[in-house]
Amino acid sequence: MSGCHPRLQSKESMIVVTDLDGTLLDHTSYSFAAARPAMDELARRNIPLILNTSKTRAELGELMAELELETPFIVENGSAIYGVDGALVLSVGAHRATLLRVLNDARAAGFSFTSYSD
């Protein structure tokens, strides 16, 4: 690791962040078998594997258990970050009420669209 940044030379300061669909998980089968050897090596070296996904917290919970991961994770395209214990650490997304108000204002201004809430 001679060419690494000084803060990344010890295992304790390293993390690996990955997407899921088509990256950690096979795009067609959603299997993680091909990634298992790399995941095992990360675990052996005590390097946390951080999942960063468009999935919701609920969707990710079962997968985290299946992957045997007890690490922080990022959901909904970066809208929220959860800690090792699954507790919310940071929410960067807007509240639903705010989004609905903006959509209603846009409709009132003449924009036409259908949202998930419709």
C-alpha cells in the first residue's frame, strides 16, 4: 500500500462501499455467490462493507441478514444513512409532507403529472 493516502494504510481506516443490483448482486438472479469470496476476505481483514442502494430500509433489512452484514448502510439513493444497530444516523431527504406540498404547488402553477402518491 505504499502509494495509498496515509490515512488509508491501516485496515482499520478502510471501508468498501458498493451498490447492489448488478454490482454486489447478479443483475439477473440477484445472487451474491460471485461476491462471497471478496466479502469473506473483507470480513477476514475487518474491512466494513457498506451497502449503498436505491432500496428502502425495509427491503435492505432481510438482505443484510442474508449477507451476514452488521455494518452501516445507505438507502433510497442516499436519502438516509443507518448505523450498525439499524438506527437512523442521518436523513437527507425531504419529508413526504414537504414533497406533496411542492407537487400541489406545481399543479396549481399548471404542471400536469402523476406521482406515486396519486
